[in-house]
Amino acid sequence: MEVVDIERFLPHRKPMLLLDSASLDGDVARGKMKISGDEWFVQGHFPGAPVVPGVILCEALAQTTAFLLANGVPENKTPYLAGLNNVRFKRPVEPGDVFETACKVDRIKEPFYFTTCEGFVDGKLCVKAELSFALITKKADSPETV
């Protein structure tokens, strides 16, 4: 799925919608984010040696997981990030890279979903994390998503 399709599932919009594409591979959601170097979060981080901030990598993992959850939860629920645990950064992500994500649900204790996520560039692990989400009932005035 490309950005216009992803927007059907996620409430995020540019400039906070980070994923360029997303797909389901069985019980694993996969996402891609192409880093051009022109992104707002790369400007000034760091001049002369730009890298994607770790918090942005975590947000890309979270959006991939939200895409996964949105494909299997009731229409009146929105997945909200509830926690980040055991985050480990292994390699920097730089302009010119394609950051690829893989996320899966490990366990559920309603309304919480606990997931494992990894992010790669050229098949090399850059970040791994455990994320938790709470499924929250949508407000009547929230953006339309699946």
C-alpha cells in the first residue's frame, strides 16, 4: 500500500505520516520509509553528518504497528502508543537509506497489545524495540480511518 492507502488505516498525515508504503505479510506488518535528506527531522540533526533521530525511527515502528493493528481491530478503535521498552539502536539511518520495518504482536491483554519491532537498512538491523499500544474508542470528531 502506498501513502494514500495507508491514510485509510492511520490517522497520521504529512508531515507526521512517515511511511511511504506498508503491507501485511501474514502476522507481520512491514513498512518502508525512504530518507531523502530533505525531511524536517534531518535538517539540523546533525549538520555535516545528518542522521535520522532515534525518536523518528521509533515513530516509524509505531506507525507500522498501528497499521497492523488497524487491520484487525474494530472500526471504532484507534491504536495509541502506550509504551516503548528495550529500545536498542544498532546503526544510524542516513539520507539515501530506505528504512524497512517489521512488527508483530506478541501478546494481548485487552485493551493493550504488546509488540516486537525491528528496523533495517539493506538487511542490517538498525533498531529493535518492544512497543505497547492501547486500543482507544474513537471520538465522534476524529478523522475517518478504517
